[in-house]
Amino acid sequence: MAERERIGVVGVGRMGANIARRLKDVGYPVTAVYDVRQDVATEVARELGAEAASTLARVTELSDVIITVVTDDAAMRRIYAQSGDSLLTGAKGKLFINCATVSPNIHVEIEKLAEAAGAQSLEGCMASSIPQAREGKLYLMVGGRREAFERARPILEKMSSSLKYIGKAGEAAKVKALVNMVMNINTAGLAEGLGLGEALGLDLTMLREVFSQTGAASRVLETDGEDMQNRSHECYFSAAHAAKDSGIAVALAKEAGLSLPLAEATKAQFDAMVKNGLGELDKSGIAELTFKSRRARQATPA
């Protein structure tokens, strides 16, 4: 059996750390981790037997394949900077797999920068959450050059239960933006349905059961309905991320000359959560804006 490539992970929050744990469990050497929160990187590195790299260039030096899970477009541009500390330093022969939800054009930019440095780049867009990352059951949509995908395939197969190659750089990110746009609209719609149900004095457990057996059924009902009812908003996918991702989709629509009123209204709801200090709640926390009895409704701008 060929020696497995060394893995570095940049961004070891709950998703990145669980991807690293999964790959170590299945036999990949995780050699370096990096996070802007050095204490978090140190803790994860200790657990995995990796180095908590103090620079991005050190991650590249210690790794053959670097997986990145960062917050947004600006963070992606920082880690792939063309000057100063950067993953691109000494990147010849390396493979970057970028798993954050960012604008499609960012992936196109990064692919060009990586190739100029003699490296390869892929987008590995995730349509799953923290438990699936730990269990290697992510739904992965991949964009980039086919040869880079084939090199990454053994790693991606260990990370996922469903793996789909979408096409050239940026295409998977477009699909992911649409996935999250529709998911966020469904989440907002469910919160309004349950909020109205409460205002009408209906039993919400009964209402969720009826929803599940009719045209109101959805994956979001399964994952978020009970949490909305019980105000249990432990974060698996934050409202702040929902606002960002809906924003990506709305921007793509404007570029295409389309108006998407539902997507725009949903983004406004998640933006309101962030403005009201609720951005770190799970997206199910949008119910705090729609239930008449809940405090956040009173703080939402008219």
C-alpha cells in the first residue's frame, strides 16, 4: 500500500477539528494544524499528535495535502496571500482542499494562485454538519480540475458518505450556495409556521407531526422543528453563517439579473439575528424572531 499523504488542517473549529480526527482515525498522518486562536490549535494538535503551526507557511512545509475550513472570503484571501505569511509559500507539489462556504469567484482566484505556485486546488463544499464530519459521512460537492480531484479522491472518500464531482473551479460553490439558500428559506418558513401556530394556541408537537405527514414536511422540520419549539439552539450551523451564505446566493442572483424576494427576506431575518446579538445561535434560533412570546421579536427593527 502506498504511503498516505500527510494532512494539514487550517481552521480547527468544530468542523475542521472533526475532519482532522476522522482522517487520523482512518490512518492518515495529520502533521500540522493552524488556527487564528492559538490555544485552540494547541489543544487539537496535542490530541492528534500534530504540530500547532505558528505560521501558515509551516503548515504547507509539514503537509502534502492542506484542508482549509475558514470563515469567509476575506479569510480565504488572507491564508492565500501573495506576500507575507501564506499557504502558498513553498507550495510546489501540494494539494489544497478548501471546504469553507465562500463566493465561487474566490475558488477560481485560489486555483490560479495555487497553480502559479506549482500546486493544485479544489473546493470541497460540505452539505452536512459537525457529527457527519466526525463520522466521515459528509455530503461533499467538489469543484476544480479533474486530476486534482482524482488525487484527492481517497481522502475525500474517507471524509464523506456521498461524493459528487460538479465541475470546474467555482461550480461546486454555486451549487452549495443554492443548497444553503433553499435550506435557509425552509428554516425561516418553518419558524413562521410554528410561530403562528403558537400565536393561535395550537399544540406545537401535534402541529409538527401534521407538518411531517403533509406538504409542509422538510429536512429542516426533522433537524430544527423540535429545537424551535423547545428553544434549544445549540449551534450546528450558526445564524451568522446562514446570513453570510444567503448573501452569497443573493449576490449570485443579482449577477444573473434575477430578483429572489424569498432569499432576500430570509437574509434580512438572519441579518436581524446577527444585529440583535443572536448570530452564534443555531439557525433554528430564527424562531426567536417569529414567536410572539419571545424577546427577540421585540428587538427586531420594523
